[in-house]
Amino acid sequence: MKKIISILATPVISLLFVNTSFCQVQQKHFTIPQSDSALFASNEGKSPVKVNTGEADNINSKAVRFFNRDFKNAEAVKWYKLEDGFVSYCSVSGNKTKVFYDKKGRWAGSITSYNDKTMPRDVRAIVRSIYYDYNITHADEIIVDGKTMFKVNIEDEKGWKIIDIVDNEIVTTTEFKK
């Protein structure tokens, strides 16, 4: 199960590294698995469409209702329409968050980005216990189908690594040399 989550989350994370701009996002494709089918199919060559606050008809009201219920402290909320659903970009406690919904307004998943100071302590402790000489540069919390995975980027003078953490265990590590 851990390998499956890691394999499925890899395309999501690679999108984050390709486009680091928060406000001017252009997604080439995005896939979130749910059961046996993907909710968001490939949007190759298409950008999400920004929906202004006054254009509430373009966003599923159920998605907006669920978002408002689950993210009461969200700030700078922006909605975008995807080919197969919707995404809300926002800031929660200073952390950038993307929340995905299908066309029917059902929650499909979320990605929250952290830095070393704002990431959960238990995850930081797992990384620091093994990679104590590395700097944590970025971490993403990915939640899909009730399962949580962290992708943590660490760096030292020789290179950097991307660590996948599922169920408080490091399950994979990808290493890059400088």
C-alpha cells in the first residue's frame, strides 16, 4: 500500500517542482486516484481556469460548501476549474494548500506545502533522526483516499534527496548529486 501511494503521488509532486509559482499556476496534468479510476485525467496542454468570486455558477456549490466547512481559517482563497473538477488554492496558517474536488463537488485530495519551521514535528523528527546533517528545504503533505504521505526535500553540500514518509516510516528515498 505504501508503494502504491508513493507511485501515485510522484506525478503530483513532480508538478510542484516544475511550477513553483503559487498564484500563476499552469498545470500540464494532474491525476488523483480514487478507487480504481482517476478523478482528474490528464489536462495535457491546458491550464486551470480562474473563477472570480462573482462567478459562483462555475464552481460546484457542494465543493464550496465542503471547503468552507473544512477550511474555516483559509485565506487568499482562489478557485480554478479543471477539466474534470475544481481546485482551490489557499493559505492555511501560512502554508500553501491545494484542495481538489471532482465535478460533483466531492473532495478528492489535498496538498499542503511546508518549510522546515512549519512542518509537523513528528515528521521533522523522523527526517532529522536519520538525516541530521541535511537541511530540510521543503515538505508536501499529500492526502488522498484517507491516506497521508509526506514528500520531504533535504539538501547538503554534496546533493539533495527526496524522502517519502508514509505511516511515520521512510519508504523511499531518491538521491541527486550536485
